[in-house]
Amino acid sequence: MEYVNPEGLRLDGRRFNEMRQIVAEVGVVSKADGSAVFEMGNTKVIAAVYGPREIQNKSLQKKNDHALVLCEYSMAQFSTGDRRRQKFDRRSTELSLVIRQTMEACILTELLPHSQIDIFLQVLQADGGTRSACINAATLALADAGIPMRDLAVSCSAGYLNSTPLLDLNYVEDSAGGTDVTVGILPKLDKVTLLQMDAKLPMETFETVFALASEGCKAIAERIREVLQENTKQLEYRRAA
Amino acid sequence: MGLPDSSQDLSTEMEVDAFRRIFPLRFFERHLSESLRPDARPLGKARDTIVNPGLVSTADGSALAKIGSTTMLAAIRMEVMTPSTDSPDEGCIALEFHMPPICSPTVRPGRPADAAPVISKRLSDTILSSGMIDLKELCLVSGKAAWMGYLDIYCLNADGALFDAALLSAVAAFSNLEIPVVALNDNGRIVAISGGKDEDNASIIEKKAVNKEKRKLTLKNIPFSLTCILHKKYILADPTTEEESIMDTLVTVVLDSSDQMVSLYKSGGTVLAYSSAVKSCVELARKRAKELKQILGEMDID
């Protein structure tokens, strides 16, 4: 099947280095300490952060002088094409762990000892790139909750189909059997926190795809920064006096 | 209540927020004596309600309902199944209500919220007993194929009156539902027609499509609900989480569009409801049903 036509357009009309449309908003769940909605094309994710709060299950606490970060990733029953999915399947557990470790690296946990930070992610619509959308949403929600972080953790995916590196794969492109590289970086520090790849790739191609994904991450970081600055301005107006 | 009225001494010195946290009941009673609530609502008024249909593109019907901050997202997916032998002409609706941990600080991961299965069951009973959906409309081929509608309601923000918001989102999702077009293929099985390649499928659609015309369900007797809190002699409509946590007697009244009572629910609580209180709740529910009918009507026009 042809994923990139001879003119260089993909199935949804994007070019190889074009991301899907991003919609990001903070403060959507009033009950949460911090929350955000992040949409990449048709993939919609809500993140809610509760914390820092008292540790609820002392047996999970490993390091006394650091905050405990917990993460739960779950997909709504109607989020994908076919409904029948177990609520906590292996993929959800794996993603919960991956996202938790990514965010834990970026939160300054030593500043909040003896406390727990909960990050909950709910996927409302899945169209490829849910991992990345979740990390971006979690970053926004953590910032909205005022939790101190080293840097914004941003993530984007890229793949390689029809001999072309493609940025931000959707579900159809992802299930095409080519490779899928997900990269999570801390843009200001220019460090990679998450790197996952499946399927085979020659080394040079990998470097091209990785570079493309990193570029995508930097663009998302810009967007996230804008959203947060706009939010701060709104808070300032409302504070008035 | 034999507690000393120590709050009187401190109330003048303390900040409002601290007083609200430490003496919540007295804080609310101060407001109730002026016939108001802390968010400036009169006692019988519900919060601003918004309904938005068709948000989830992967579902066959969906709606988002917001009452104040309480947000519910309902989505329906239709699948074909074999009907049971005692009702070969009827389809089926499976309803599930989820409270994911994002919605409230009290929901812990790995442990479902206490309220979730209760609301799930009540919603299921209310929708089926109201007669809103004629299950015979979900039949495709008598005895062989019928629709099973999976309705999933997710609470995205829990701020009181969860049952009301969930019912509203379910009703809106049903009215937004468009049943997918299917055809009977050569093996006698039902297949979905994606509607993509028109030249190939056009002939199939004309000849074999089993339900080309009937794509929307006719909803009669739509149920509308209102939850009220009874406290001493006051009746508060549409409580928030804060109010629900302080005052424990909740009464839910469900009326349908022809003003008939579908269900009444009062599960314990310190206040006993005399018939006059119940009548007032029903009156408030009647007014609310009119408001909700109008909101749903506006949604359909869009």
C-alpha cells in the first residue's frame, strides 16, 4: 500500500515533516490540582495531576526523601476502532510504567519529600501517538499543578515508510508494519529521556528518523510553552488587585 | 447537636476559607438562612448545563454533558449479535459507568470508586424502565441478528450530581446516535458498509442493505432527573461535591417528557422525607425537566 504518494503527500495530505494539528488546554478538570487536554490530530488525551499529597500506600514508598510519583494510563472503551478491550491490559501497564519513569526523571522529587504525586491519563480517542500525547499532556498538567520540574518533557514519534522518514504517525501509518520511533526529550537541557523503537532499521536511517522526531519534539515544546505563558497571563488578569 | 458553639467566637477572626474548611456545616447554614448557597445560587436552582453532541469520532453516537463543573462523556458503539431465543425481535443495550481517577481526588487507581457501580446500575434501570428506547428498533433480521449497543459513560470531573449529568449525557448520546448501515452478505452474515467506494457498494446498498432508512432511534418518554439534598427544612437542588459531603440526605427524582414519574431514589440519610418534602422535590424536578428538554431540543437543531 502506498503511504507516501509520488508528490510526497501522505494519506491525510501531510508532508513527511508535518505534524498533525495540536490543540492544548490547561485547567480542564476543576477537581484536580492540575489538568490538561492534549490533542494531536484525532488522538485526544486528558491528564490530571493530584499532588503533592499524603502517601496513601506506604508500602510503595522506596526513597524516603523523595516524592513518590505514580502514573496510570487507561484508554476509554470507545477510544479505538473495536470496543472490546480489557481495562488493564499489558499495554496499559507498560505505558503507565514508561510514562511514570519519563516524568519522574523530570520532576524535582527531592523538593517534595514524604509526598505522592499522582498522574492520571485517560485516552478518549486513539489515532496513533498516544504515548507522546500522554507525555505532553502530563507535562502541561504538572505545570498547571505547580509541581517543580527540571524542564518540560515533550515527546513525538516518527517512522519510516516507502523509504521516507515520516513525522507523527497516525494509526494507519503506525500499523503499516514499518518502524515507529518514539522520542521524549527535555528541550532546554537537550537530553533524551525516552527512546523506544520497534522493527528493524539500518543505523543511518535510524539517525535520520531520530533527528526528525527530535525536531518534532522541539516544535511541540514551543507550543507547550506558549500555552503555559498564555495561561499565566490569564491568571494574572484574574488576580487583578 | 450538643457541640459548643465555639465557631461564633472564631468566626469574626478567621478567614472565610479557613472557616469553610473547619466548620463547613455552619458555613453552609449561614448561607441557607439567607436562602442562598455559597456559589450565589437560590436553593432551587440548578447549575448551568451544557450539552455537546458528537465529540467522539470513533463512536457511533456520543455526547458531553456538563452541569456546573461535573463533566460526563458518553459514547455508544453498536455491534451485531444474535438475539436471545425468548426475544428474537429485540436488541440489547449494555450500559457502563466509569469513574476514572482523573475525575476526583477521592478515586484511587486500582480500586473502583464506591459510587460507580451504584450509579451504573441505577442508570441502567432508569433508561430501560423509562421506555425511552424500543428494543424492537434494534432488530435487524428476526431471530438471527440484532444490535447490541454498548454505552460507556466516563466521568471526567466529579463535582456533585453525578447521576443527573450521566443520565443527561446518555440521553444526548442516544439522540446523537446514527446506526451504521449494514448489509447481509452471501454467507448470511451481517457486514458493515463503510460507505467509502461508492461505485462498488452502491449496488450492494440498494439490494441488500437491511436498514438503509432506519438510522436514528425514535426516543419517546425521555427521562430527566434532578438530585436534591434535604437538610433540616431546606431543599437544595443540584448539589456540588462539597454540599454532598456535608449533608448526607440525597433524593433523586426522575421524570419523563410527559411529566410522569419514572423513578424516585432516597437511600437513607439523617433527614426523614415527609410527603411534603417529596412533593417539593418533584416540583423542582418538573421545572428542571422543562429546562433540560429545551437544552436537548436546541442541541438537536444544531
